[in-house]
Amino acid sequence: MSRTVTNDAVTSDTGAGSTGRTDPLALQRRDRPWVGTVLSLLLGPIDLPPLEGVRAAVARVAEENPHARIGWGLDRDELRWIPGAPTEAMVTEGAAWDDTTGIGEVVDAMVADADPHLPLQFVVYPGYLGMVVWHALGDGRSNGALIEAVAGAASGGGYKPVASHPSGRAPVLAAAWATFGRDPKRLRAAFTDRPDRPETPASGLTVPWRPSRKTLYTSIDGAVRDEALSAAREASGKVSNFAVMAFAVTRALREAGIVIAPISNVVVDLRTYLDGDWINGNFLGSLPIRIDDRTSISDVSQSIRSGLRTGRPLAGAVLSSVRTGGRRHRTAIPESADRGMPAVVSFSDVGMRTDIPFAPGGRPVYASSSEPDGPHGVTVVGLHTREASLLSVSFHDNVVDADRVGAALAALTHDFGAIVAGGRVR
């Protein structure tokens, strides 16, 4: 998928955007593990102006959201941000794809074709807006807000702020004090709330390995989803939308023949423990929960509620910081993989959105190509609208069977109600 690239500057007399800053800024410790990780997003259909109009929208969002670091460079060796302003090279044109090209192929190609020197890039397709971003710039909340802001500005509407202010030096400690400082028992409860992780012995099928990311995409009709959610609540009581979706995805993967670890990971925005205070960068935590063949939807929902209530994701982040002494860095990419190990599923759910400026008449698309967590990682990114639930699944197809993942997604699309019905009562 070819793109047209030019290199002239769009705006800025200072070269530093509206912050006026020109001196390098050290990369936050919590952003360092994400250096080298690249993801992409695709949003549409949207009524977009010609290329220059989208470039103007990027410049506007950068000017009005100076702490979003739009147009900044990153010195990967020195781990420093280099302040700057948007350039024309950041916004390029992409060719339309035909009906034989999957949405997953589009978002994967965006990552493969990205300029290796630009932390943030936008691709303007006919009726769709794509974005490629280095994960060190921000997490899922920030990145989603960024592409939605540019889409809103470009289509002539308003948008919500991208990042309200810098994070300061120790947001994890601030959140920990606010959460556990006055209630040490809560910290103990967070650690005792963890699920047991069974040991998985090595199979002896270790082979040389290198990353081979593949993304598959599907959508679930909103009416079918809502009917299944209503039936699940009627049978199981108060269960969350996310619990139903997580149960359905893992069950579909298992029924397609993929061996899955009994513990899955839920990505949590730790800003929750700062009263939702919107700081920029990465502020993610992981909530491990058990979803095996004996787990009901009610069990999943209760595990999530309990983990969030005790602050388990935040406690895990604090423990990780203590173990590393603040010297955080990107995990080395493995050079071998045990083909007999189970897949580990991670869920990143954007939630229900009603304010994305989708053009009327088309089927909404919100897709993401994410880096899986190691050879056996399976990353599921979901966003929900009134019309549909939109799911992207990224994995390494030289370890996880792509045909089986495809079969699981087909089952979710066509048999979602039946899959959910199997988990209503245990």
C-alpha cells in the first residue's frame, strides 16, 4: 500500500509548537519499556477533506494540545524527546483497498510501511483516517483520543482534549499514596486478591523465532450483542459488558482449537486511581484474571470488580517499579519460542463510544494493529458503538494459528449469542 510523502514543515516559527519549548526532555521511566513498540489505528468511514485539510487539522490539534507532543521527535539512544511541530511528512496519502483486502491487513501494512524516524504519522485513505504511533508517545487512551481529535477537527466538528498536562515525576507513587496511603489493608488485599498462576512446564519444542505480527478484524452486530448482554444479565445478575465480551472471545478461541493459558490479562488505565486525572504518556497496569473452561461470565465480572476495587493493577505497577529500581527498559525480544506453550490473551477495551464522527450510511471501522506480548501473546482491542462491537486481534502467526483465530472471529460474528449463552450459568 503506497503512500505519497513530502517533507516540508506545516507550521511553527519556533520549531517547538505552542509550548515554546526547544530543549530536549527526558523520557519518563514509565514510557521507556515502550520504546521500539509501534502500533496503528484505523477509523472510518469519515467525511475527510483533501490532504491539506487533514494536515491543517493536525496542526490545529497540536497547537491546542501542546502536551500531546504532536510533531516531537524521539532520540531512542539518549531516551529524550526533541520538541518540534507537525510536518507535512507526518500526514500522507494511502491508496484505497479492495474487497479482497482485510482490515487487519491494512493496519498491519501501516506499521510495516511507516517512516522509522517519525513517532507519529497519519495516513489519509479515501473515507478513512489511519494513524501510526510509537507506543512511547502514549497509551491506548491517549492514542485513541489523538486520532479521534484529528478526525473530528478534519471533518469540521469539535473534539475532546488529547492530553491535559504533563504527568510530573512520580504519578505511580502519587496514585499509590492516594489509594493505599490511608488504608494499608487495601494494599494487602490487593496482593491476596491475585489468582494463582499454574506452572506450565516447557514442552521441549523450542525453535528459533522472530516476530511475525498479524492482525485479524471483525465486528459483532450491535442488536445481537445487546440481546446477548441482556440475556446474560437476566441469567447471571449484574455482569459487565466487558466480562461478557472477554468470556466470549476466550471461549471462541478455545473452541477453534487454540490452547489458551487459564490466566488472561486486562489492560487497565491507572489514571483511574488519580481520580481520572488526564496525564500524558503511558499509565497502564495489568489485571490478571482467570478465564478457563470452568469460569462463568459472573466469575469474570466478579474478578474484574474485585481487582479494580482492591487496586490490584496499581499494586502490581508499584511492585514492578520497586523491582526495577526505576531503571525500566524495553524487554528484550526473544530469539526462540516454545511451540508447546499456551497462548496468553490480553484485553484492551476502549468501551462504548457515541461521539466518534463516523459518516452516516457506512459500517463503522475502528481497528488496531498492536504488538503482542511475546511469541505467544494474543492482544484483543475492542471498541463498541451502538451499531456494533469492533474487535482487532493481533498475534504472531508463526506461533499462533491464524486460521484458527479467523475461525474464532467468524464464530463471534455469526454465533455470538450462542457463545455467550454457554457462560451464563456454571
